[in-house]
Amino acid sequence: MTVNKEPEIIVEPKDAIPLVEAVVMEESTIPTAQPSAPPLQGQGKHVKIGCGASIHSTAYIGDHCHLHAGVKIGKEAQIGKHCHFHAGVQIGDYVTIGEHNHFHMGVSVKNGATVEHHSHFHMGASVGSGAVVGRNCNVRMGAKIKENAIVPDGTTVGIGSNYG
């Protein structure tokens, strides 16, 4: 049996602290954030990797992903389950990709970008550094999502357009 020595903090609606009071609390009473878990490395189960694909040793590829020929996955990239990458897709360093995403030939996702779940990227589309693409998005052929742009859930980015 494991004993947790830190007190458990439970805040229920009747105990909620108004924001003004929270600012004047003593430092010792403010809960501190736990350090985030280190990124996963390696591969999940049933991953298919095509000829000439390149995966950085610190990247993680989730279960049931398929990487075609010439796909490149950068340093500390985190790829969720059931993603599909066609030939020539380029995923930069420190990129996070959620589950069930589909990337057609020539798509690029630059360093530090995040792609949530269930989105579709058509041939030649690109996602700029630090951009965030929400869930269930459709990024059409040749569309460019600019650096640090935020694409809301369910958005379609038109053919050849610039977003952000």
C-alpha cells in the first residue's frame, strides 16, 4: 500500500475561493503545479514504417500508425494513435499530434506546432511553427497555416489559402 504524504486538496463549489481572495493568499497555501511527465520515446504497437522514413530517436509514434516512404519525424515529436502519414510528410521538432489524423503527400508541420485529434491535411498543406490546429479540421491542398496561428475546432482551411 502506498501512502501519499502530501495533503489532498479538494475544492467543491461551496468552498470556491473568489479570484480577488486568491491573489492575497499566503504563498505557502497556494498549490503548486506538478512537473509534467517527460515525453514518450519509441513506438507503440503495430506501427508500419515505409522505406526511407526517418524517425528521431527521441520521438514517439503511437499505436497503429502508418508512415509511408520518406516521412520524417523530428526530435521529441509526440504522435498519437491511428495516424497516417503519406510519402514525404515532414514533422518538425517538439510537435504534438493527437489521435486519428491523416496527412497526405508533402504536408509539413513545423517545430512546436500542435495538431489536435481527427484532422485531415491534404497534399502540400503546411502548419507553421507554434500553430495550433483544433479537432476535426480539414486543411485543404496547398493551404498554409501561419506561425503561431490558432485554428478553431471544425475549421476548413480552403485550397491554397493562408490562415492566421
